[in-house]
Amino acid sequence: VAAPGKVSCVMLTYGRLGIPSQQIMIEESVQSFLQQTDIDCELIIVNDCKSQQVRYSHPRVRVFNTLKRFDTLGEKLNFAVSHAKGEYLMVWDDDDISLPHRIEIARNNIEACNGYYNPRGYWYVDQSGTWSWTHVTGYCVMASMFTKELFDRVGGADHIIGYASTLDGTLVQGSGGALNRSQRTPIEQWSYI
């Protein structure tokens, strides 16, 4: 049973515009958001590169261009979350692609995970274009969903230093779970590249 409520996806970006190989990444990432099967969601883009202005016109996409660069990724994430309208949060990386069922699968699994769903699995494409699914997946927080209530309860991201590892560990502890990178979601439910 899917958890009710809006999902806020947050994209933190810096300096992706003006370089074709970089700009295409953010464009593909936004497009993968717009192709989600679950449409009760919004994408919040936070850009703190004052020499570049991100613009996107779609009712489910909101862009915040700031004149000041954030001191830390944690501060930038907190800013994005402060503008989130959803009860559920997902980090939506500006250089990755999500398959159309990513939000739907996460929403269907979050309640059973005490507010932090992390699939612990994703596909990886190396520089030669080779696809991998047997690699060590690391923390995989970029493919996760967590509740805004849990994010607030653990104090947000002010303390974040090593972004992925610190955020993942904090959310695992806050949800009462144990950090176990060996527990992967079945590959047919993976949705993150």
C-alpha cells in the first residue's frame, strides 16, 4: 500500500550550465523526474552559482537561484527542504537518471522502513559505457526516500560533512535501523542510474 502525501525531490546543483557535457546531465535528470509514474511530487532545484541562472517552466518544478554560495552541502540541503511542500523527501542528483517507477517504488516501501527507505542498489555506468550491477554500492542515499519528519527529528543536515555517508548514517540511526549495506532491494525494483 502506497504511503499518502506529496513527495518533494531536491536537486542541489552548481555550475552545470554553459558546458554541454554538464548541462545535458541536469536536463536528463529533470526529464527523468517528469517521467515518473507517481505524479504527486515536486522537484526543487537549488542553484548557488551566482554567474548562472537555472530556468525551468513546469508546474511541478521550482527553481531557487541564490546569489550566495552555501558554505556546506548540508546548509544547501536544509535550504531546499525548507521549501519542500511534501511529507516525503528524495535527493534527486543533478547528474543521475531515475527510472520512471523510482518514486512509486519508494512510496510503496517507506512505511515498512520507519521513515527511511534505501534500496541499497543501483546501476552504474563507467566511463567506457559498461553497465554494472554487481559493484559495491556504497551508501546509496541518493536513491532513497525519507520522511520530512525524520529529517527534522535528526536535526536536518547542519552537521553533514561527508554528504552521502553522513546523511545515510544519520537517517538510519534516526529511523531505528541498523546500517547494513548487504541488504539490497531485488534488482527488478532498482530505479536509479
